[in-house]
Amino acid sequence: MESYPAPAHALVEQMHAAAAADPSRAVAFQGAPGANSHRAALEWAPDCLPLPCFAFEDALDSVSAGRAQSAIIPIENSQHGRVADIHFLLPGSGLSIVGEHFLPISYGLMGLGTGPFAVAYSHPQALGQTRLYLREHGIVPLAYADTAGAAALVKEQGDPAACAVAPPMAAELYGLTLVEDHIEDAPNNMTRFVVLAREPLDPASLAGETAMTTFVFEVKNVPAALYKALGGFATNGVNMTKLESYQQGGSFAATMFYADIIGAPGDPAIDRALEELAFHSKELRVLGSYRQARPRG
């Protein structure tokens, strides 16, 4: 908590105390209060007690240790692709994906007054997504660790020439003036979050609903291994909506794959496809099956 600016630190302490009193309602997220992940937690579970964590690892550890019932973590953005490190963190967390949530991303310009502003603090992705607006208004972008934390920093510094690019709720939380809303350059910016818990959902509980299943795997080191491993999804009519590769361990010797499919174990087609995948893989780990929040395709 010491890494947050002072205005955020006070809110973090209050929210940690509330979550500690009722961990069954706590939903951990990464970032300062007012971040997009905070918004996502409140949309996912309106009656939850949001639990801010400085790093993604801290949010996952909160669930593992029982300080929170679940965590909501951004996994991919429609403009910037997958969120860094998440593919490495999820398999090793020991947690299961039990849900997904899609959050439209919008940013506001906020400060101690109405400007003019010389500099704007925010996360590099947010600065990139508002680049045209900032250039048009002659505001110099300055990178900070996260969007809501930048709003808290502006409050702490007390400089009327500084502003922050952050979700509008951050202005309310830190007593800043929301000068303008919806300053993002692209109107169709969307982030997909996954919800993680200690226990997986029983795939049988998803019967009659459209489900998603997420897994990671490493194919055997033989010619056409990936082609053979994925063949079972084609022959069984299983729709794979995402397939991404990433390196594990930094050796460039083992390539892992992250995948989403429509459906859940218990469906004979899914079971056959996963069985064939396992046969051609050195490792296969299902991260969870959960209700689909938004149609694919």
C-alpha cells in the first residue's frame, strides 16, 4: 500500500478494512481505487467489497489466501491485445476462471481546476488511447503506473497545471474537477476481464447455457505437432475463439499456447477434442469453464 499516492492510500486502507471484515464479499482487483478494474468489479458484483491491490500477483494472492472471494483481472483489450504477464500468472496461480466480463473503456480529463493544463499523467496505454486529444490541446503526456493512481497523484501534488487521464469515477473519489469526459480517440475500446476463484465451476452447472472453456497447453516436440493437436477441434465441430502462443522460462525451447473454446467438458464433442489435444501435448491444463458473457463472432 506504500506505493500509492497519499490520497489513494487512505481509500485503500478503508477498503482493505471493509474487505477484511467480510472476505466472502471481497473482489480483488489491480490498481488504485477508481481504476477501470474497480469499475469492472462493481459491474460484475454490484454488492461486492472491492479490494484494491498494487500488483496482479497481489490480487491473485488475496484470493489464494482467503482475503477475497474472487479476483477480476483484465486479460485482453480490443486495441492493445493481451495484458502483459497475465498468461504467465494465471496457470501458476492455482485459481480457476469462473466468469468473464466486458467493460467499455472511457477516459476523462481531470484536475484541480479547469485548466489550462501543461501535463497529463496516466498509464501509457491510456495516454496512447487519448494521444490525439492531448496533442490537440497542447498537453504533454507523462507516464504513471496506473490511471486512477495518476488522479491521486495530481491531487497530492496540488499543481493546477497538471491533470490526469483516468476513468471519470476517479475524479469523484479524489475530489478533482472532471473537465471533459470521453476523450479517448477510438469509441469502440473494450477490455475483457476474467473472474478467478479458488474452486472451479462444475461444468454440469452450465448445462443449457453457452459456455466458454479456457486452457493452456504445450505440444510435443515433433513435426506438425500443433496441427495434429488442434485437429480434434475441427473434426468435432468445436469453435476455438482464441489461440495465442507465449514463451515460458525464457529459454525459447518450450512454447505454450493459451486457448478459448465455446463449450464445456461434459459435451461429447468437447471431451473428444480435449482428449485428442492431450494425446498430442506434453502438458494440458484447463483453467476453467464459465458462462459466456458476450457472443463471439
